[in-house]
Amino acid sequence: APEVDVPDWATCAGSMGEDALRDAGFSGITIVHRPAEPSSADDTQAAVRGMLSAGTGLILFCGGDGTVNEAINGVAGTQTALGIVPLGIANLLATKLALPKDIQMACSNFLKRHTEWIDVIRLNDDKLFAGVGCVGFDSEVAAFAGRRRKARSSPFLRRFVGSVMKYFTYQPKTVELRFNDD
């Protein structure tokens, strides 16, 4: 376990947090949400709401870019820090931030308040996103691959097939970009 004072942990049951914390040797675990299997974006949002309702000042999420973006949307506008343990497929944001993949090291760094502010973007006046974003052809390929995760094929194969299919069907779109310094 990390060499810092360890607080109680508010987390989701099973594979959305509880299992990883127990495997890493943590105790003092409070379950704030019981996700469906497999878990979904709705479960991530419910988890963040449960953690915030429990008065959590630090939220540590394990997952990939999609999970992280759902968590970002939950904590945006609060003073709650969000930590990331990169356990997804691409982990583009975590790679950019040079975050450790080891859960004990990630927890220890986070508890020591090794935090930083990051920029986010809002798409279509709706959701916030952090890390790497794409529009057009790339986003349609990513959406195609994401919809086929349950097929249990490799991420490379899903993206390759999506690229070939979208190459023949993609219709360019007009986009508008607005920037500010807020």
C-alpha cells in the first residue's frame, strides 16, 4: 500500500473500482454505486454523482479515455480533483500526462496531491472532452470501433475494418471552431 495516510475510499462495486482497490491492498472501501455488467457511461456518471454526494474531495478513476471523459463531465465546475489510472485501450490523455499505469503508484501520487489543471473542450455546447479529439473521418472510425467492443475482437481489427468501411461511405461535414481563454 502507498506510504501516505490512506483515507476511506468511495467507489463502485466490482470491476468499476472495488476489485482493483482490494487487489491493491486497500481497505476502508465504501460502495457508492452498483453498476450493470458490463458497465456503461451512465454508470460512470452515477459513480461520480455518488462520490460527490459522499463528500469525496479526490476522485480516482480507472479506465480509458471514454471513462475519463465521462468522469470529467461529472466533476467539471466543482473543486474536486480527478485522478486517472490508465486501464483502457488507448489511454491517450494519460499518456500525454505521463501518468503511471500501476494503481498503487497512481493512488500514492494522487494522494500526495500531484495534480495539475488541464484544458478541456466542449463539443456542440454539450459534453466536455480532454486529451485527444477528432472530428470527421477519424471520429466516425472511432465510433464504429466503439460500437463493436462487445464483439471481443481486437481494437486494431475494429479500427481497421471501420477505416475501410468509412473510406467508402464517409460524407465530409462542415464544422465551426470557437476558442476562448476562459
